[in-house]
Amino acid sequence: MEIISIPFAAVSIISIFIYYLLEHKYRTFFHLFLSLGFVASFSRNLLFYVLIYSLINYFIGLKLQTSKYKKTLFGIGIALNLLQIIVLKYYDFTIGPVFQLFSYTSSISHLSELIVPVGISYFTLQGIGYLINVKMGWEKSEKDFPDFLLYMIFYPKFLSGPVERSNHFLPQIKKGNSFNEQKVAEGLKIALFGFFKKVVIANQLSIVVTSSHTDLELYSGINLWIATLIQPLYLYFDFSGYTDIAIGLAKTFGIDLLPNFNRPFFSQNVTTFWRRFHMSLSFWFNDYIFKQLSFRFRKWGIYASVFAVFVTFSLFGIWHGAGWNFMILGVLQAFALNYEFFTKRQRSEIFSKMPEFLRVWSGRLFTYIFFSLSLIFVFSPDLESSLNYFIGLTDLNSGFDLRAFSLRSLPALCFLSLFLLFEYFEQDKDKIYNKIVKFWNYHSFFRISIYYIMVILIISQLGEKLTFVYQAF
């Protein structure tokens, strides 16, 4: 079932009423029914696969609590998790080239076509994180398989996260939540803004971003730079749109998912940016990879962190896709983070001599441009296309050509400007932000009118198949 569709919205709203009419002991099964049906709508083979995957992690987690061979069992669990994602997602990038060297043809590559591994990057991280938590003693093994299965496949977050932590999600579904009108209303509002971000803003920006990577002649020079600077906005509103839908729907059931964004474009450096963009993923890599590597190689001193950053962000890049483009994406972030770490004192001395406004906004501008250029490796189909794109950016002789931009993107740019302006007030102008919030809360007619306008705009732009950027990851 498509998330951006009237049937999905209708089923979600109806399910809220059914959920609170049920006794607490039946609510997990109701959510499982919805989640299993959602997964099966993509592929029945995927449903079967996810059930087997969840069972394996569930039983390994149980045995980790009492086994004498905890280290060996843990190693087997992590190996199985990594092997299945390598086979289903990274076969052509890892195993395939090795087989080709020996002129060997394998049918393993067809498994991904058979299973349709939607959401695999997310539920794999959740499975690995759970095993690490149990092995380290950070939480006890989950004894209730229905609860564990729901943690793995809870339908609002299944496709693109947030990447949940078992010790954050599981306790919430075990406690009985009574109907809370305020929480339900807040959840529906967040979900509505998510639909609006995706349908009215991100979808229109996608036209510019997609065509800029397929028609470099039309987007050469100034046009290409404009398209490049739009890339982060497209990714942000597309992905934060999905996140808002997931967080909003979960909140209507009394479940708080992990936050994923915190005004990332107002970050003054790359280090802060990755604490604010795709936070659930960034923090997962920080806690389970970076900190573990830094501790293991602590004898190296400061270079342990340098090494850990490169390994962490190389894996971070590859997590997004199988290809050299994504490897370069991760390595670029690692270089930027290490650069900021080693030059912190020098940069502080330089910035301390600058006016605050110039210091703050120059940092934000450089961070945004760096991220914009990094995303070329995300949206380009291969490494050669990425290099051609960068070559196109150097051609500044060609002027601005309005024909390169769809008129449909203009309203989207206006709406996103309002969102970013609100984030700016929230970040830098507390008094103005509080006044806006107060006005919004105390003027119900205005608030409801805005909701109706948003719904009308969303419905008016439905019809085509709408997929999320991070769904592909």
C-alpha cells in the first residue's frame, strides 16, 4: 500500500478508533495485523522473510541472556545479520565481482528480486542494535515474540525509519495507553504536515533534481548550481515528510518514535549537522560503531577517533547504497569531520574576530554548500555521471534559463521558505517564535482553516505514484 494515498490515510485514521476500543492485551496483535498486511502489500515473500529474520534474532537474543558461549553466539548473530543484507542489497557491489573473476554465475543475485527487500536497511540496524544491547547488558532479552516482531515491522516506520532502539520502543508498547485526545490531535497534525511536505513541496522539487541529473545540457552552469542548491531542500522535505508521518501516526497510538531532524540547515558546521540530520541513523552509527571502535583502539590515542570516524562514515555512506558514489559520500563526511576536529582551535581564533552575524551565517552557508555538493553522489546514477555533473558546475559562461525549471516548483519554494522561516525563528528568535506559537494556539479558526487548505492542496496533487528518496536506501 502506498503511504501517500487516501486509502492509507483512511485506514490509519480508522485504526486509531479501533485501537483504543480494544483491551490492552489485544492492541499489539492489532498493530501486528496492520503491520503484517502493510509488509505483505509489497511482497508476500518479503513478509515470510521478515518473519524468519525476526524469529532468528528473537531466539539469538533469548540465548544470549543465558548461554555460556555468549561471545560466539553474538558473533553468529551479527554475521547472519550482515550476510543477509550483503546478499540482498550489496551482492552486485561485493560478492558479484568476485564471482565474475572466476567466470562463475550465481543465482543468488536473483534473491533480491524474489524477496523485494523493502525496508531492509532499517530493520537490519534494529536487529543488530538489539543484539548488541542484550550482549552488553543494556537491556534484557525480549521474551514476548509478538512484541519483538512489532518492534521490527511497526508499519509507520517500516519503510524509512526512524531507526528505533529496542530499549526505547518495547517498553512503550507494554504499558497500557489510555485515550489522550491531545496526543491524538498532535499526532494527526504532525502527520498532516508530513503529507504536505512530501506531496506539495518535495514532489515538485523532485522534478528539478531528477532532471538535472538526466539532462546536464539543460542544467549547465548557473542552472546546475541552482539545482544543486535545491538538492538538500528536496531531500530534507521528502525525508522529514515521511518521518513526520511515521512519528505522527505512532503518537496517535501513544508511541513516541525517536526524532530524526532538528533544524539541520541552521548548523554552523558539519559535525553539528550530522547531530541534527537523520538523527536516529547518525546516533546509531555513533553509539554502535564509532564509540566501539574508538574504545577498542584507544591505545592509538587521538588517531583512534580519526580511524573510527573514517570507518563509521564509510559504512554510513555504503548503508545508503551499493556503489562507489555512496562510499565517496561517506568518506567526504569523514574528511570534513576530521578537518573540523583538528582545526577547531584555529577556526575558533579566526571566528572570534568576526561579527557574530557573519560568523554564524558563514558557517551555515559553508555547511549547506558542502552538503549540497555531497548530494551529487547520492542523486547521480554512477560515478561517471557524478564527475560529469561536477564538470558542468565549472561552466559558468551559460546564463540562467527559466525553461530548465518547472513552474510547479515555484509554489513549493514559497511553502518551503515559510517552513524554514519558522525554523529560523525557533532557532534564533525566541520571542518571535513564542508569539507565533501563542497566536497559533489561541486562534482556532485560523488554525483549522490552514489545516483545511493543506488537505485540499494535498488531495489536489495526488494521483501519481509517490515514493520516498530514503525508501530506496
